[in-house]
Amino acid sequence: MTARPLVAGLVLALLVLASLGLGAARIGPDAAAGEGWTALVLMESRLPRTLAVLLTGAALAVAGVVIQSLVRNRFVGPDTAGTGESAALGLLAVTLLAPGAPIWVKMVVASLSAMAGTALFLQIVRRLPVREVMLVPIAGLVLSGIIGAVVTWVAWQADLLQFVGTWLMSGEFSGVIAGRYELLWVAGAAAGLAWFAADRFAILSLGDEVATGLGLSTRGVMRLGMVVVSVVSAMVVTTVGMIPFVGLVVPNIVARIMGDNLRASIPVVAAGGAGLLLACDLLGRIVRHPYEIPVGTILGVVGSGIFLWLLYRPPAHG
Amino acid sequence: MIRITGVSHRIGSAAILHDIDLTLPRGKLIALIGPNGAGKSTLLRLVARLEPLQQGRIEVDGLDLAATPTERLALAMAVMGQQTHIASRLRVAELVGFGRWPHHRGRPGAADRAAVEAALEAFGLAPLRHRFLDEISGGQAQRAHLAMTFAQGTDWLLLDEPLNNLDMAHSRALMARLADLVRGSGRSVVTVVHEVNYAAAWADHVVAMKNGRVVAQGPAEAVLTEPVLSALYDTPVEVARHDDRPLVLHHHWHDQLGTPFPEAPDAARPTVH
Ligand SMILES: Nc1ncnc2c1ncn2[C@@H]1O[C@H](COP(=O)(O)OP(=O)(O)OP(=O)(O)O)[C@@H](O)[C@H]1O
Ligand SMILES: [Mg+2]
């Protein structure tokens, strides 16, 4: 029991080292640190890429916990709630209407638009019959599909298809260099905010009645959760594209092992998301070295495998 | 004191509660009885602010529900609904711990931990404290939920059919604990019960509801009588006395007129091995 966190930490550290060492340019312990070229590759490319993967994985997994407690359904993730597509729609709108807007305006618009999409998803879920648990993920997928189609259509009309492609295609980190990933820190901060409010999300998952009985303002917590999920999705989609499954499977695995006491489990979820994404990113870099397979594609395979396993091996009492 | 004045409630076009005026005294174990669909849960949910108040006014110890923030009310009353299934995968002790949340809001102190321990102990949950809620029985989960409500430590406790899922010993233990809370620490309990004998044996004050109205209220002695109960449940009822309290007999074989069958059919006889 007590050895588990230690082992997990060790695995994560090894992944980080591998990520820093692996790439088209060979650098390793034998290349003396501080040597100009090595330091440049490390600081400008490898380190940013590794940080970007860690931040994205952690933030998406935490956003997954949050959206799952908002809808009280374990079969949804931030990538299956229409959130990413809504962010892309907002970004597309601002690109068309105010192409010269500074980057922070674009990000705020993308986040707000993601929030509107998430709100729509929550509204739809509220109207679904409570017992039909599988309708919730289906509703999310349908909504994602519709908004994604709108984005594609508008982009096609405006001849911006190539531009939006980077957001809606499977995400990848090969383009990440210093100066092009820093927005992901905002996603990381949003995930930190979720940890700060962990008890509130845990109480919200007990149900509206229990939460009200304990004096929790459920609307306020819902709003905070929407902000977290939307900001994370918006930053990730616009920086690296769609990353599937991390926000879905990691919270499920952690809940099976340690339950839903979010104050304790959110850090583990964050580490798990970071580790899973980094492992998949490394895999994508190794399989056809020196070419790369996008991490989103790798995750499509690995993630759906894990998800099927979770579905077929339900816990003792479902 | 809980003061309910002029409370009516509708769901869609159906009138569920009709202009209810009711005062629930402090420091008493109050039983709310009545047939299915009488409106007991609706009234309790309105008092517990789980349902928005449509008409009328409710005050809990002088706090007007409509004007008091929900976090303040959580320090005045704890509530357990009729059908709250908790789907979260929490450990028993973690769930009970959330009962203290209104007090510490994230930073539990020594007093909070002591209250959680006491609640776990009181409901015989100490051996189950590390078990997940989805890995214990229905009655054990019910007790865990009750323990959370107890840990909240409020002056008022509102319980909707807390005896659901509990076996005979735990039912009795719960009623005894509620009585103890009232007589020992001067707190007030309102609980919906279907088995009127639990009201007869333990309640100080009984409120009887039917068709969205309060039809009788007062000391157990005054409400748990043959005429009141027969009319309340539309079924013949016999009230005897036991330990100087009413004892309601209603499981007998009676025909429509209320005269006992001469002999129970064979199938109804127990087989003794
Ligand atoms: N969601 C709803 N829609 C329509 N009518 C409802 C709804 N909920 C309750 N009712 C009606 O309101 C009335 C009062 O219901 P309530 O749950 O308060 O009864 P109760 O006294 O608690 O009954 P029970 O002993 O069965 O729990 C019932 O006639 C019921 O049919
Ligand atoms: Mg009821």
C-alpha cells in the first residue's frame, strides 16, 4: 500500500527523463550539460514539450473528474461534452470577426464559448431520465459532433479549414517549442483551482439534496466546475488539439482504487493523467522513429482499450 | 420551534399541500405519520429547503427559510431524504466526515474529528469505517447516511423514513438514539414513520397528515387512537395499551366490517420445525 505512491512517482520520473532524452537530435548523459547545442535543444524544445505534455495530461484528467461530478456520471470526459468543439467555434468566430485581436482576447473568447457549450451539455443532461446512465455520454458525443460539424462548415465557407484542422484533429505535441505552449500553464492553474475546491465537488457528487442539506450552494459549485472544464479544454484544444480519453479513463481508474474523496484523489488523478499522456507521447515518438505518430492517435487506441476493460470489469457493485 | 404558516404546494396542476399551518415544538421527538401520498415528504422537503417554497412561510428557530443563506441553515438543521441513494464511491468514514463540513468548510479540527468518531460509534459503523459505500449492504449504507446527519450536530434533525432498510434491532436502536438526543441533549427531531408503533413507543408529539392536510396532532396518547388511525389509513385498527403507551394492532385477520376472522386460513399458519 505505502509503496504505491513511491513506485508511481518513480515511473513518472523515468518517463520525464525519457521524454527529455528522446528525439531526433541525440542528447544524453554523455553530452556534457551546458554545451551550447544540447542546452538549446533541451531548453527550447525538449523541456517545453515535456512540460506541455505533463500540464495537458494533468489538467485534462482533473477536468474529467470535475465534469464527472457535475453530471454524476462516470462515462463522460471533457472531450465528450462538446467543450473542445465549442472552444474551437469561439476561436474561429474571433478569427473571422477580429483577426487582429491579441492572443489573450482570443483565449478568453475560446474559454467563454467552451463554457457556453458545457452549459448547454449540462442543460441537456438535466433533462435526461436519471436511470439511463448511458444517455449522458451519448448526448455528449452527439453534441460534440454537431458543434464540430458547425465549426467545419463555417471554416470551409471561410476557407479556413486547414486552420481549424489543428484544433479538431488528433492532438500532438511535435510543434511545441518554448513560446508556443505557455497557455497550458493556465490550464494547469484551472486544475489547481479544482483541487482547491475538491470538497465542494465531492459533496456535489453526493446529490443535490445531500449537498443542499450540508449548506453547499450547488449553483456556485456548478459554475466553478464549468469554468475549470472550459478553461482547460479551451487552452488544450487551441494549443495542441483534441486529446481524447485521458479525462475519461484516468478518473475512473483512480476512483476504483482510492474512491471519490477528491481532496485526496485529485493529485493522484493529475499525476496519472500526466503519466498516461507522457507514456503515449513517448510511444508515438518511438514506434516509427524518427517519424512521429500524434499522441491523440496513440490515445485513441490505448484509451479505448482501457475504457473497454473498465466497462467489462465493473467493480464489485457496479 | 419550526413555524409553518399558510404553506401550499403544487406540482404542475396538482395541489399537493393545502394551506398548512403547523407549529413543531422544540425539544421533542416528533413523528409525522399518514398514508402513502399524504404529503409528508413534500412538507419535510419544504422545511428542509430541498424544495422551493411556493406559498406561505417557514421559520426554523426564528430563521426565515426564504431569507436565510443555505449555509447558515445547515447549522440549524440536518436532513435525510426518503430516497437518497449516494452513488459516490466514498469510504464510510469519509461520508460521515462530510457531515461536519458546514462547520469547518474544509479544515476539520479536533472537535470535528471527535464528532465523526462519536457518530461512527453510535451507529455501529466503526468496523466498517474504511469500507466503500458501494461495498456494504443497503441497511449499512442507510446507517452511514444517518451517521452523517448526526455528525452535523444541529438542533433540528429532519428524517424521512429513516427506518427504511433497517432490521428490528437497528430500528429500535435508532429510535432509542433519537429519543436520547431529545431527552439528553435537548435537541429536536422530526421523523416520518410508517410503522405507527415506533411513534407510539417513542414519540412525544405526533402529526398525522392525509391528502395534503394535517388532520390531527398532539401527544402520542391523543393522536394514536382507534378513530383517528382508522380514518387516517382507511383500515380497521385496534389500539391496546402496553407499558402505559398505546400499542396499535393492525396485522390481524379482519373482514371488511372489522370483525376478526374466526380462523386464519391454513396457508397463513407458520410451519415450525
Ligand atoms: N414529481 C411529482 N409529480 C407529481 N406528483 C407528485 C410528485 N411527487 C409527489 N407527487 C404527489 O404528491 C403527493 C404527496 O407526495 P409525498 O411524497 O409528499 O407523499 P408521502 O406522504 O411522503 O408518501 P409516502 O408515504 O409514500 O412517502 C402524492 O400524491 C404524490 O403522488
Ligand atoms: Mg414520503
